[in-house]
Amino acid sequence: MSKLMHIMNSRKTILLPQTQKILSRLGENIRLARLRRKLSTSQLSERAGISRSSLYAIEKGNSGVAMASYAQVLMILDLEKDLLLVAKDDEFGRKLQDAGLLVKERAPKKTEENE
């Protein structure tokens, strides 16, 4: 492997602290869901088709785990519909869009005097 390819593959995304908090909370929620269902890490990782180490990383909120692995785990826990709620109600985006809409002024109504 070339030196450039090695550098590109070893580059790590730097997360904002708030983003890491969210991932950690997501991981904790997944762990609690697993425990409520009385599933071991071995059972869940096998059903999801991922390694136990990947499941541990998910439960820790590790950003290096593929989104597909998170989705697989949520599917096995019957929580995949939660993913559909992400960005569903984009209130801020709608406000930005509405602010950028141009409102055209209407031409004055034609009256007999204007004709």
C-alpha cells in the first residue's frame, strides 16, 4: 500500500463533543434495549451479522463503526423504525427555506380608469 493510501485510510474523523455525546447516548440506549430483551452480546452480534467487538463499539458510541452495523443492530432489536425519525421534522430547514422564498408583488388591478 502506498504511503498516501495508508494516510487516507488512517485518517480519523474529529467529532465535536456534542456529537460524541449523542453517539454515546445512542450506544447506551442500544445496550439498554439489548438488556431489556435479555439478549447477550453474543446472541445480538450473531443475529446482526457483526462481531462482538463491533457490538461493544456500538454500545460505547464509537464513531468508527459503520452506520449499516448500527442499523442491523436496531433491526434485530425491532427498533429500525427509529431511524426513519431522524431529520423527519426539519423545522429549522423549513424556516430557512421559507425565508428564502421570494414573494412577488401583484400588479395593481386593472380598472377602467387605468385602461
